[in-house]
Amino acid sequence: MSPSNDTARVALTQWTRSASQNNIDALVKVGDYYYHGFGVPDEPEVVRWEKAAGYYQSAADTQFSALAMWNLGWMYENGIGVTQVHCWDLKHMRDDLLMSP
């Protein structure tokens, strides 16, 4: 079940505010909203996916988010929102495994 677009828009606004303060969970959640198209402006999927990858990249680089690294690895492996690169996804998946307890 997905949220209504109005509800998702309000939630995205709040998550974005939190992400602007480098909240790791919010960075990943905003990436998720863009990836799935919840509450975001009407844009082509590829544009949304590129924005999602940007949020995941920020969470991975600045906050070392294992979930963001995993999401980026999957996006690179499948060429969604980023150029498909097989060695890059393995690095992120490996980093995720090393960081997880």
C-alpha cells in the first residue's frame, strides 16, 4: 500500500528538512521517495532515479550508511539512475558487509 500523493508530499518535505541537517536515515528515506516516486514532482523516472542515487551517494559518503551503500550497489549493478558498472557495485556491497555487525 502506497501513501496518497498529498501525504507523501508532506512527508517528503519533512524528510528533506531533516536530510539537509545530514540525518543519515533522512538522506536514505528521501532517496527512497525519489526512487519510488512518492510525493515528488512529475518527472521522468530516470531523473527521479538520478536524484535518488545522489541522496544515497551523500548518505554513503558522508555518513557511511550501509543501506545507502547497498542501494547504490544495486543501482550500479542494474544501471538504474547511474551508468551500469559491475566493479563499483561490488565495492559498495563489500563495504556494506564490512560495516554490518
